[in-house]
Amino acid sequence: MEVRELICIGCPLGCPLTVRMEGSEISVTGNTCKRGEDYAKKEVLSPTRIVTSSVPVKGGVIGMVSVKTKSDIPKDKIFQVMKEIHEASAQAPVAIGDVIIPDCAGTGIPVIATKAVEAKA
Amino acid sequence: MMEHDIVIIGGGPAGLAAAVAARKAGIQDILILERDSCLGGILNQCIHNGFGLHTFKEELTGPEYAARYIAMAEEEKIPYRLNTMVIDISKEKEVTFINREEGLSTVKAKAVILAMGCRERPRGALNIPGYRPAGIYSAGTAQRLMNIEGYSVGKEVVILGSGDIGLIMARRMTLEGAKVKVVAELMPYSGGLKRNIVQCLDDYGIPLKLSHTVVDIQGKERVTGITLAEVGPDRKPIPGTEEHYDCDTLLLSVGLIPENELSRGIGVTMSPVTSGPEVNDCLETSQEGIFACGNVLHVHDLVDYVSEEATLAGRNAAAYVQAMEKSSEEESGEESGEKAGKKAGHQVPLKAENGVRYTVPQTLDIVNMQDSVTVRFRVADVYKDRYITVSYDGNTVLRRKKKVLAPGEMEQIVLKKESFSDYPELKNIVIRTEVE
């Protein structure tokens, strides 16, 4: 049996959660509402995060453009995603939502721009 | 001298939301003055997600949230000047600013909205001994250097202060390949949002040391290390608890201070607790026709509440200008002692007591108020299982149980106009925490 301790982020209360996993059986204790149980289950089964960063932009009025993964990606892929973001760059003009990396670290999820950058005149 | 109906100082989230709201309320002649080279304020460097859950019901990054409001302002064709620094505002609402195109100029406003935001508490305010080597940054400066300028800032990092920017930067620097060794917090609790502690520190195994502070900075040209010590209940370092950390960078995330030099220049009454102006339920300062909203009024955790507050300030400034125009029209006919369409008000002070540090607004006009007014406040310490109570002249009218209250999370309660109907002679409203 695997036991994990988590802190719930569902509300400011921050309940300390204990998750016990035995095969496909998952039990959560320490939560004071249903949201805590849902959070704990997702967190132990398939934790995901949105990753944000910024990449250099060529020919733009500013030097960097902020980016994010279009949706959440598996938590254990964060550093692989960051490695690809570090190698990426954009060409001005950039619009919000422009795809910077089509499929990041094999997640099937693109990295997109979160800021518009006009081209230098 | 050029005249404008409303002049807004600052083009960040507060200024933009105030401008859009004032325009929607029917004011054509609005001018935003912004000192940076673009609109959006601090959101431009906050590239992480988590913005807009309340306002847009989706999770946006800072630049995306800013872009939504910039688009609204542009759709409304609201004029703004960039690279423009306001240097003085007079009681007569003459706003003096400076920029490269116009040099020094002054415009006269019927109403002014203060939306200058806040700035970080610097090292100089902390009394940390040691040289002044390179490698010591306020967390927000490091954030700007990294996210907007594209610099790498540092490789081995210690962060003092667990405010939200410090937590966000702990994650950001880790993702950029730096090693964040520890986040130290003077207080026995974090000043940041819980979810930031989980997602920025716990996710990356970064330790948070509560009741700890930096007692020495080593290095002459560049930081080479720092010494951390535990502090007692008096927040003074405990001898013998010193611990050394090698690092090349120290980030300070030790508090935000509303930027009110201009407000003080006007002479508006300031709150010693918020470091912002005192305001009534219209978000109007002690100086008639001068309104304040956003982080210049009190430091917020969530931009969504800034937008909400600023929308109210924009609407009220619009109503003020419209009432002024109406009364000047009527003046030619018959003299009226009061502002057009407004009954004689009854301002009641809101008092923060027993664990509630302050309230915004600080006074409420129970005659002229909107149907409901949102009162925002912070508590002084971490409290468990307490009640927030509101009383009118000693009679408890509202009592809400809170499992947890923390200084890092702003609280709010809504007071309804109808609740005052039994209290025409009301003298004070008290908001406090109670154990049972």
C-alpha cells in the first residue's frame, strides 16, 4: 500500500490530506469536503499542470514573448516541456494563441503565445 | 489649459477597468496617463496562469488578462498617453505630467482616479547587514528581468519572504534551470496564497522555512552566500541557529507598498494601516472628486478584485462628473445647496477591531449608497474556527463562520442597504473576528 500526504488547494483552508492507494482502491482522509477528495484522487492518479515561460522573439518591438501550454500537461513532463521551450523562438508579428511548438514533449499539447508582439517597423 | 472630464493616473489593470467603466457610464472625455511604454502594468511580467477565474470564468496568464482589458479600452477608443510620468496633482485637480513629446504640461480634470499601483519593499527597509554586492534583487525586479528582458538572473538562489511574487519566482527560476535552495519567511505563516505554496514550492521540493530570516549577506562583488537564522516570537534572530547557504542570488519578496507620493501631494487623508488613501463607499478620497482603486488603495492578492473595485471607482467618478454638470446647469435657474439628485448623506465610519486590521472602504454613506457595498479587509494573524461579525451600534447584524482566516488572503463581506433601514441614526459599523 502506498500512502501520500498532500495539502488540498481547493480553498484557503488547505486541509492536510492522506491518500492511501491499494491497487485501484484509493481512500482519502483528512479532507473536510468533497472537493478535497476529488483533488487528492486527481493528484495521485494523473497530476497535471499548465506550464508558462517566455521565449525570444525575432524582429519584434520587444525581445521576449510569454508562452504557455495550451492546456495542462502531465506533471512529470514539466522539465521536458521546459527543455523544448528553451530551444524555441518566435518570429514577429506574434498574436495571442499563435502556436510556438505544435506538440510539446510528445504530450500532443501545443505551446502557444500569451502576448501579442508587433513586428519592428 | 486642456480640460478633461476624467483623468486616470496609471494604465494597469485598475486604470483600464476604471476607464472602461467610466466610458460605459457615459463619459466621453477620459484620459489615461501611463509611465511605462505599454498598457497593462504589472500583468505584463506576470506570465504565470491563475488570473481571471472570477472575471472571465477561465484561467488566463497575466498578459492575456491585460490584453482583454486593453482590447476593451481600445474598442471604446479611450485616449491614453504612454511614457508619461505624472509629477503632481493639485487640490483643484490640475494634473501635471512630463513626457518627451509635450515636455511639461498640465491638464485640468473634473474627476481624477488614482490607479498607480504599488511597489516592492526594498532591501534598504530591512536592515540586513553585509556589503552591497550584485545579485540581490526584489522578486518583482527579477521577474521583469527574466520574463520581459530575457536575462537569467542567477543560478543558486535563496528567497527571503514568502509573498506571492517570491513563491512564483521560486518556481520560475527552477524551471529556468536555477537551484532554489530555500524560501525563508520571518513570520510563522506564509504571506502568500496556499495554492502558490503547493504549486510553486512543494511541486519542486523547495523548502519553506517559517520564522527564519537572513542575518548576513556574504560577497563583495557578487553574492557568494547568505546566513539564515531562526527568529523567536519577538522576530529577533536566536543566537546559535545560524545556517549558511552558498548562493549567487538573493531575492526579496518582503511586501508591497501602495505608491502614494501623488496622493500625499494632494493632501488626501491616508490610512496608516493600508498605506493607501482613506475612501468612502464610492471609493472617493477625502478630497472631493478624487477616487482611488487597485493596489494604490490597498494591496490585493487577485487582479479580479482589482478589476471589480476599479469598475466601481470608474462608475462613481462618472456619476460625480454627471452630477457636477447637472448642478451647474441648475445653478443658473435656482440656487441649490446640495449636489443635484443627491440627498444629504449620512457617513458612518467602519471600524476594524479584534483581529481585523483594516477595512476598505473606511466610511459608508447609508443614505446614498448602492443597494450593496463590498467591504474588503485583512486579518492580523492566522485564525482557525472564528466568526467574522458585523455590528451596527453594538447590535450584531451579520455573523459568518470561517474555518480559516489568514493575513495572506483578503476577505470580503457584502453590506446591503436595506440592512440599515432600522438604523437611521447609526454611529458606527464594527467588523471584528470572534472566537465563539
